[in-house]
Amino acid sequence: MASRNPGKLAELRRLLGEHPWELVDLDGAGFSGELEEPGATYDENSALKAQAVCSATGLAALADDSGIEVPALGGWPGPASARWMGGAATDVDRLHGLLGEVERRCPNDRRARYVCVVTLARPGRETVSAWGETSGVLVAPSGSGGFGYDPAFLSDDLGITFGEATAEAKDGVSHRARALAALLAALDAERA
């Protein structure tokens, strides 16, 4: 798995737990480099990370790039969701920073969506990517579950924030779950 984000790793392990893959993190795969995300899109960043890890380790590599988008802010912060405040910022800093921007610039339109693109790179084979998204609105933070912007993301599907949701409930509707389901369907179609 081409990530060092502990929240993402835990979620990916839960979502793929029933599949016959041995899921190892970057250190377990022997990858000590840094993963760059220079692309302007989720697709680019996901593919670059998966291909870099696959090339360096000789193993199949699963990567994702995900973010939160606020339509009233032109889709911002989008692919820069984890980086827009700089490397020293915490999840809490970014969450409150985003809420501050929404309150300042578009307080009457707090719609948001989470987006995820997952990519599987395999030695000697074409990479496969898939997209998933889920919609909601930004609210005052509530709950301590999830990670990132989850405490302020009121899910349209669940009627509660991802921070309030159980892992199982979130896994049923999240952008990452939907992207992985689409990826697995593409892999099934490839074998047919």
C-alpha cells in the first residue's frame, strides 16, 4: 500500500480485509523513499505513487489520492487537501482552516464532497485506476472517529458526520470504499 497515512492504511486494510491479498505498508515492502504528489489531479498523483512503489519494490502497489472539494470554492482544496497549509499543519489545523475559509467566503453554501482515485500498479501489466465520491455538507466538528476532515463532513448518506460514524458505517458509503469497489469490479472484468 503506497501510503504512510495511518488513517488511510487502517481504512484500506478494513475495506480489503476479505480479499486474498497480503497488504503491507511501505516499510514492510522495503520502500524507504518519499512519495511525491506533484500532479494537479487525483488521477495523476495516485498513478505516480503506485508506479513509483511498484517500480522500486517489484511488488504490486495500491495507491490512492483523495481530498475534499467545496463546489462554492471552485472545488478547492481538492488534490491539495492534505498539503494546502504546508507540511507542519495537522489534521485539526487543516479542518479548522477549511471551515474558516468556508465561513468567510461561502457561508450559505457549505456543500462538499470527498473524492478518491485508487490505482493498482502491477509489474509487467497495465495500471488500473478507479474513482469514487460521496457528498455531504460541512458542519461544526462532531465526533472523534475517522481522520482528516471527517468530524466536519456531514454525510448525505448517513445523516451524521464521518467523525460520528462507526468505521463500518463509513466504510459502506465512503469515497475510498466506492473507489475500491470500482477497482475490484474492473479487476474482475479483466479476468473474465
